Amino acid sequence: MTRFDIDKNEIYRIVAENSLDTIVLVDGDAVVRYVSPSIATLSGYTVEQYEGTDAFAMLMPEDRERIRERFAQVVETRSPVDVDYRFLHADGRMVHVETRVKPVLDADGLVQSVVAVVRDVTDRKQAEQLLENILDNVNASVWSIDKDFKQYQYHIGNTEKVCGIPKREILDRPIRIHDHIHPEDNVSLMGEVKDLLDSGVPVRKEFRWIHVPNETLWGQMIIHPYRDGTGEIRRLDGIMLDITEKKRAELALEESEQRYKSLFEHNLDSVFSIELTGLHFVNANRAFEETTGIRLDRLTDRCFIGLIHDEDHPEVFQALMEVMQRQEPRDIECRLARMDRGERIVSITFVPILLGGSLTGIHGILKDITKRKQEEQELIRSEERSKALQLSLNRLSNDLANVMKVSELEERLIGEIRSVLPASGVSIEEEAEEASAGGDEETGEIRVRVRIGEKPQPARLNLRLERPLVKMEEEWLETAVHYVKILYDNLHRTEDLMKRLEHLVGTSETPRWMLRLLFRLSEKERAALSSDLHDSVLQDLIIWYRKLESLRSAGSSFGEETREELVRIENGLLDAIHQIRITCNELRPPFLLKMGLVESLRSLFEYARMFANYEIEFRAGELDASLNEDQILGLYRIVQELLNNATKHSRASRVVISLEDEGDRIGFRYEDDGVGVDLAGLGGSYSHMGISGIEKRVLSLEGEVDVQSAPGRGFRVAIEVPKQTMEKGALAL
């Protein structure tokens, strides 16, 4: 190379103008006195535009104050500093620069000016920002620190998110990171990990964070010692990762594996696995061995289908095919092949084993349900038996309602017991002494004796059973006997009563209480019949009458003859309605009890006068005591019967009736001037004239009657009834 002489200042100019870095000369007032031509590439502004301006004007507002302070520091300390800041390019984009600021001293050692060498680091900053974003997203930080862990030389990443310490704070005091590490793990980091790093051995260490209360977070450090050319460790380069989710997943997987292992090995149900090709067993648990009786060491190459009863093979094989095709669980019940322990019924749940979305095998959960199935069958039989027994009770109860004799009752009970219970013999006996139940050792029969009645002497139901009764059969027998007990003694009493009544009828003696009972029953039937006639027949007739009347009134097309016929039908309906109303009134006079006897009789007489051919005179005095229902009804019916006789037989012109209070008795008198009757010639038989009914009515009221009559001398009846008719004990036997 040819040597040439160049002025030193010229050399400085050539270097400055051709350097990629931008050189800026700033005076003590921070005014730009010189800038190299590369300023155009760096900022988009020309030398002319930049020289003579405030050196800090181009900076971003957020960075200006900080850079001014560093500039003042250079002037004050006369020492160089490194700074980084940002400014906007002329085209509007952000430019990141690193600047070495160095003071220029005069002969007296004072700062004459400041030289700044500016380098564009935008690409690097963008790459760092990209790395920062990546590390932030993965919760990690990358750093380089001195070997004593005192000063970071490089640090990037979301430190605060990883360890809970602000980045600025950890940059100033790196040792702070140990405050947030679990004490047990911190001992390891400060001990064996430090020893390994001091020895130049790379370290990968997992540890726990404690900066979030009541929650365990996990971190991992990967640290590599850096050696210089002499082999001495100069710094430590590392990455710190948040592995909480990974660790939780590992712990969950481990827990799941342990749970699966525990469920598989210690499950009380039989669990097994089979492969898909030949449906051979892969493994099984101890419960499977206990249920099937097949030893686990003999499962190898054994087909699962061989475990199943031959008749159930098609159904089980079909279930396995459905699990393979649909990849969904399937339940099935089947029988195991014959074993020494007898028939076994099992429930099997087939579960597909999926790995990466592909079917790799089938799990089976087998439960022995033999006992449950037997219990279900027994329950079904029990329910059917219970239903049959309940139907039997209902049938027996309905039939007993129609039983009228003790013999019929006994026959019905014996027949029902023979049809329901396992009885070889059933009888009912009357016993003077209590007999004990027991069994016959020779025949094996069980004997049961149950008392069903007390009168006229104890009666017992005797059973000879082929086997002991189950609980529901005992309850059936108890209920059936309860039904019979209710009727048994009452039927005995009823039969006794009927015999006594037959005897009384044979002797022409009718008890007064019975007469009263019969008349009450008669009145009850009269009232029921009256109500039925009024509420049904009468109402229907009224409805049809109104329809017919409406039809006749609206039918203009009817001829005269048809109209007359319709009118006759209407009149006939009115007559029927009127007659039914009369019948209802006679069967049950309205307001009889409410109006009292005297007023009711006056109403009866007013009605009778409209149709009678004789005069009626009624005399009624004051009654000191009110009459009871039997007395009112009895006397009213007697008056009805007497008026009926007067109308049909007496041919009287005048009837006199009186009702008087006679101290402790009520006196009733009837007298007419009719043709009379020869009482002596009747021989005491008055039934054809209703006199017998009158006498029985009076007798039922505990009263006395006197009938007097003779041919051509009219008919007279005198009745006396006590004010207080004895009711208590009237029906006693």
C-alpha cells in the first residue's frame, strides 16, 4: 500500500462523515454544534436542520428529563455515561438509540463540550420486545448476572408475574428473589445448587413460590455458568419459568394414575381389561379372582367369552361389538359359565379404552348380582302373594256382609282358608277349655288354634298346616279372623233373637219396643219414598209438562183435533203431578215436626174437607208438654187412618176429633155418627178396618186405646198416651 500524508483533522473528518454511528457535538448550553452526515439516515433530518437546535428537543417527552439529568451528570463528574432513549423519525416511526456521552475538557480541565456517539438499536429493541412478549405470554424471564448474583447484566421477561416482585426492584436487589421461594426449596438453592454453579455445573431446579397466600405456585430455573478464556466463571446465564400449570397437570396425572391403580386393584367390584383382537384378558384385580374363581396367573391367553354361559354368548358378543363401534359404555346382565359354586348372575359394564382418540381395549366392571336377582324374584313372588291375599280379604269381607247365619259364616271362612293357606285340615270347634297349638312330630304338620267367638261358649278355628306361615300369611289369617270375630258373636245373638221373636209371634205377643222400631223403620221408608218421588218422578213430569205446553203454544201447524189431544195430555200430566204431590204429602207430611201436631192436624182437616162428604169438627186444648217425634207421627198416622175409615166405611155426616192435656197424659178422642160396626161379631180381628194398626201404634207409644162401636151407633176411639215415652232400653233383649 502506498503511504500518503493526510492532515489529522482531515482524518477525523473522514471518519466522522463515513461512520455508521452518528456523532454529535453539544456545547455547555446543550446546543448542537456539530452532527455527522449519518444523522439523515438515523433521523430523516439533514445536518442543516439539526445543527444549532436544542439537543433534547427531538427526544420523546417521557425520556427528556432523564437524559437532561444524565447530561448534567457528565458535565458535573466529567465522566462518560451510557444512555438509551427514543425519538420520532421524520417519517413518524419510533427510533431506539444507545448513546455514549463523553465530556471534552479544555486546558484547565473544564468541560468545554460534550461528544455523543449515537447508535440505532431499533431492530434490537424490537427483537427484545418480541422476546419480552413471548416470555410474558409463557410466564418466563431470561437473564444474565454476575457469578456472585449481585448485578444483572441482562434481564428480560415478566419477572413480576413469575415471582411476584416488581422488575425494577429485582434489578436493583437480585437477592430479593429468595424472599418468595419456599424455605425448604431455598435451602437447596443456597446450598447444593450454589455449590454446583460455583463448580461450573449447569443446574435445572424446580421449586415452590410462596408469594400467593393459600396457593402453591411452581417455578423452574435453568442456569448455565459462563467461563472466559482462562476458564474462570464470569457470569451466570439463565431462564426462569412458571411451571405451575405443568406441575399441577403432572400432580393431577399422578393422582389420577394412583386413583386408577387404587380403583383397579382395591375395587370391591371385579375389574378386568381385555384386548380387541381375540378378546383375551389383559389383567384383572383380586375381586375378579374371588368372584369368578379363576386365578389371576391363569388368565393369560384366556378368552373372555369363555367365562360366559353358552346361552348368553350371542348377547354378550353383541354388546362388545356395540362398544367397539360406538365407543360408548354398555351395560349387560348375563350368567357365568357353570362353576362349582352354582349358577352366578352378573352385571357387566363394558367401558372403551381410548388413547389418542383410538380404541385400544375394553375395561369391564363385573358385579355379582345373584343374590339381588334372587331377592327380586322373591319380591315379585311376595308382591303377587300379597296381592292375592289382599284380593282374598276383599272377597271375604264382601261375602261376610251378606252372611246371615253362623253356619254360613263358618263355611265361608273354612273355604277361604283352604283356598289361600297351605292347610291340610280346617275346622271350627266349640271347646270348654283352652287348647294349645303345636305340631305333630310323626306327620310334621303344624297345628294352629285361634279363638273366633265367645258365645254361647268359646269357639276356635283349628288349622293343620303343611309348613309355617310367612309373615304376610299370618297377617292375612289375623285380619280374616278379626273380620269373623266381629260377626260371629253378633250372628249368634241375632239367631237367638230371631228364635225369641218367632216364639213371641207364635204367642201373639209383640213387644212394644219392637213395634216402635218397626214403625220407625216404616216412617223412614215412607220418607225415603216421598223424597224419591218428589226428586225424580215428580220433577220429570213437571219438565215433560212444560215441554208439552211449550210445544203446543209454539206449534201453529197443529190441527184443532191435535191441539185438543195435546190439551187432554197436559191435563192428564197435571192430574198425575197433583196426585204425586198428594202422595208425597201423605207419605211424609211437610213441616209436620216443625209446625207441631195441632197445626198439622188443622192443615190435614182443611185438605180433607175439600173431598169429604162429612163435616169435621176439631177441638184442641193447650198442651203443657211438647210431644216427641214418635208421638207426633203416631197420632198423626192414627188420624189419617180414622179419616180414611170415615171416608170408605162409616158413611158419617159428622166427625168430631179432640186433643186434650190430661195431666201426665195426652188424651185423644174420635167420634162419628156413621153406620158403626159389630165389634163382637169381628171376634177381635180388626185388621180389615185398620183398627189393629191403630192399636199397635198406641201400644208402641206406651199408651192405651178403647174402641167402641155398634151397628147404627157410630164409631168411637179413645186414646191416652203418656207424655214421657220410655226410650232407654227399648231395644234391649
